[in-house]
Amino acid sequence: MRRAGRIALKVALVAIVAVFIWRSLSRNWDEFSAIEFEFHLKPGWILLSVLVVWATYAIQIASWRTILAGWQQRIAYRDAARAWCLANLGRYVPGKLWSIAGLVVLAQRAGVAGWAAGASAVVVQAVGVATGVILVAAALRPGTFAVGLSVAAAVATGTLALLAWDRAVQWFARLIGRTGELRALPVGTVLAAGTLTLLSWVTYGAAFWCLAQGLGVEGLSLPVAAGVFALGYLIGLMAVFAPGGIGVRELAYIGQLAPLVGSGSAIGLSVASRLLLTLTEVTAALAAAALAGRDGDDTGGTG
């Protein structure tokens, strides 16, 4: 009976988030649907895009586990995947902190120390932004913004270095009243987590490029697709007023893509990307909820 109740609660929470997603999408749908565009669908490429996105989630989960392991915190991959996928939907609820808070709570329930759960949720965001900026700078290199992107990439690299600098971390720990708990990550851990997260940006870009092929959109190279995707995603992430970056991310994509593939294709691809990512995030969360119900409890082991 308790197991059935837990499953029902998780499904209900996913359904509530789905309502927020639908409301956010519907607000912008009329504007997008007013512009005509025609695609030549290739289902094989679209399916490949979905599979690559799911592979991206697997890489991101591995990066998070690497960060936790740097603080001697162990969480089984299965438990980490469950926590990550369920918390990921929090981005669609108004307010940008829900996904972080959800990850902290679910990590603690899986046996991770509270301070490490909280710190890892923040660090994983910092690593994601830093590596995303580095990818954008490397992939796009637009002449007008070359200096700005170079500076941003340098700052991002410095941010990653600070995670391994004990003096800086201890200063931050005193600032938030966590002395004695929070500590610097080993250099190897920062490099490993950064490499995995950078790889996940590359695979996200590959999925975006595969989707373009699946829709028959021409004129988009793989490096540019990766850079455009990362730039739009980061801009949407910074838009605190937009749940899941909905609307903001799409406008960023359109601005970058229109000169390359035309306005109609740019709008269609941006909308299709949103729908595909929403589908993969919701299905991953539902699978995580079902997995939790099959296990019969919410606590994780070590591994």
C-alpha cells in the first residue's frame, strides 16, 4: 500500500510539472505557429536525436557522481539517475531553484551528506555554465563577439580552477557558515567532471544537429549546431523569469540560426528542439519514478 502511494505521489508530481510545461509552451505557441515553414521529415534522424539526448543525460549524471566522489560521497548510478531525472523537471516550475532544491533532497534520501548534496547541486551548475561558455567560444567564434567570448571563456576556466583552490573554497565556506564541511575538490575531480560536462554539451549539440537533419534543415554544420545550442541553452538558463527558459531559448536560437538556414527553418527547428527536449525530460522522469516504485523504497546504496 505504501509503495503504491509513493508511486502515485511521484506520478502526480510529474503530472503537475507537465501542466506547468504545457502552460509555458502554449503561451508562446501562437507566435511560433503563425509563421509557415515546411519540413521533409526523416524519422531515423529524429530517433537518433532522442537517443543522443538520453545519452547526454547519462553523461551529466556521471559528472555529478564524479563531483560527489571527490568529497568521498558515494551514490549508486541507478539512484543518481533517479534523483537527477526527477529533479530536472523542477526547471519548468516558476522559480529557478526548484531543480537544485529537488536534487539536494533526493540526494540526501539516497544517503549523500546534506552539505555535499547542497554543494554538488551548486557546483554542477557552475561546471555546466563554465564548460558551456567554453564550448560556445570554441564553436562559434563570431567576429563581433570574439573578444567578449574569449574573456567569458577565460573567466569560466578560472571558475573551474577555483573549485580546486582550498583557500577560495574555505573563504566561501566561512561566508555561508559551513566551515569544517565544505572543502575544495581534488584537481583530478574538477578535470574529470569538467571533461564529462563539456562532452555532454557536445552530445547535446550533436542531438540538435541530428534533429536538423531529421527535419530536412540544410546549411547547419555540427560545430555550429553545438555552439548555437549551448548559447541558446545558457541564455535560457540565465532568464530567471522564464521557467525552463521557454521562449527565451527559442528566440536565441532563431537569432543565431536565421542567417544560416532561413527564418522559417530557424523557428521550426527551435520549436521542434523544445518539444523533443521536453519529451525526453518527461519520459526520463517517468522512468525514474517507475524505477523508484519497483525498488520499493527511496533510499539508495553505495556504489
